[in-house]
Amino acid sequence: MGNKIFISYKYKDSDVYPLKGILDEILEPTIVRDYVDILQQKLELENHINKGEKDGEDLSDFKDETIASHLRDKIYDSSVTIVMISPNMKESGKEDDQWIPWEISYSLKEINRNDRRKTPNAIIAVVLPDKNNSYNYYIQSNNCYHDCTCRTLYTGRLFSILAKNMFNTRYPNYKKCPYKSPIFLGDESYIQSVKWHDFMNNPNYYIMKALDIKTNWDKYDIVKQVS
């Protein structure tokens, strides 16, 4: 049986690698919503249930509280939240005025409704390639000394609620590297980061991994409030 999945993303961020349409033409401009369409189709093929908005489900004419109520229902009825990391997902201004941090915050909360208690959602950060087909704006691979192979996550590019829920295990396991900061081992983050092409090659692996982390959510210092 599939999982109910909510997707959080910056709709019109166009600083992403161009996709090809059904006639093999380049979509110009490609926006994050185009990636979401492909992701939703892939998840449905894997028998997961889409709790995110379908394209054309425009809420922009509604008041903020109406939109918030609509999103609360969708997130409450999901067990997994996928947040799409894109180069311009984070706008200037206060984070609590933007929808993505609010959606992540609500996904992480424990909520009681009727006789049901909802624990924090599993959350996966799926990183999209930029216009140069590179992930280096957020994920950079390093090979600095013998067996010290690792990756650096530039979490400063993220909303703080995302960054604070990475490298937040209460029981860190790491090894020292002569030329780098300590290298964390294992599931050091409640919110795991994965490149788009890796996720699309095996979505169920990353979904099940996130759900496994969710079962141990009390082993992480989870930040639930937007700064």
C-alpha cells in the first residue's frame, strides 16, 4: 500500500535545468511546477497517493486563512512531505510570511484531531538541478584525504526551519578528517537531502528511509516553529 505524500515547493522558480516536453521539445521556461508534475506522475505509478495540489488547482484568489485551512487538511492527511529544493525557493523578507516554512512547520507538528494523534511527517528534501544541470549550489561532493569522501550541504541557502532539522541527531556519529570539519555518519538529519535524479531512480528507497527515520523522531532535536 502506498503512502500519502504532500509536496512543498516554490511554484514559479525558473532557475532550474530545462525539461523536455512530450514531443521532446525544451520547456522554456521550465519552472519547479514542471518538476512537480513529473514527480506526481512517478509517485502515482508507484501507488502512492498525492496529497499535494494538482496543477491548475489555483488558490491565489482565496484569503490566506482559507488557503491555510486547505493546506492543513492535506498535510494532516499525509505521512510524508517532500520539499523541493530549488535555487530561488527562498524569497527575501520574513520567513513566516512565506508558505514553504509554514508547510514544513505544520508537517513537523504533533496534532490531535477527533480521536487521532498525528506524529511528525517524514520529510525528504529533493534537490533540483540548476540551469547548468548542477547541484553545487546546495550539495557539493568532497574527496579530501584518502577515505574521507563526503558531501557538503550549504544549508544557509535554505529556510531556517529546514536547516535546523538537518544535522540534528541527539546521538551524532562522526569521524575526523584532517582537512575538513568532522564527517557525520549514518542518519544524522531528520530531513535527508537527495538529488533529483537519485530520487527519481528509486523513490521508494528514499521514502522508506524517511519513514524509518520518522519512527525514531524522538532521537532528533526537531524544530517545529518558523523563525
